[in-house]
Amino acid sequence: MNSILVEGQSVELDQNGFLVSLSDWSEAVAVALARNEGIELSTAHFEVIHALRQFHAQYQLSPAMRPLVKYIGQQLGADKGNSIYLLSLFPGSPARLASKIAGLPKPDNCL
């Protein structure tokens, strides 16, 4: 089992770097998870992260890319609800990476 140290507390991660317990998430944990991915979180990142956590609370799942883009567009505006914007914040696989940093499970159909 992997773990990260956040504010003096050990937070357990699975073999893919996702939180074992969703209740361990905090903004400080998000910063540590993002740092592990080489990302420095900004206000724009946190807007997406909080929207993603809202999506998870509403639907009890982590969205794949297409539903993520649609939801971000509805919540944050059309200028942010597109894959290019999300890729600029979360390179590679925005749905997987943003879910990881938001403390959510890996989306089902993400590699």
C-alpha cells in the first residue's frame, strides 16, 4: 500500500495513486496528489476539482471524459466545458487525473 504524508498525517493510496478512503480528501491532500503528478494547483484547477466532487456526490461515480466536459460546461460555462481547456489543466487524461486529485475513484473506462 502506498501513502503520502499530508500535514503530518499518512494518507493511504491504492496501487494507482488514488485515495483508498474518499473521506481522507482535503484541499491539502489535493495539493499533495497534484504535486505527485507534477501539477501546481491554481484556482482554475480547484474550480474543476470542486465541480467534479459535486458530480460524484450527485451521481456516485467519477465521470469519463465526455460527461465531465458536459458537466463542467453546465457548471462553469461553455468556455471551460471543453476538452482543450481540461487538457491544459490536467494533461494526458483529464477525467482520470482530475478524479485522482479530487480524491475520487478512477473513472470506469479510463486506462
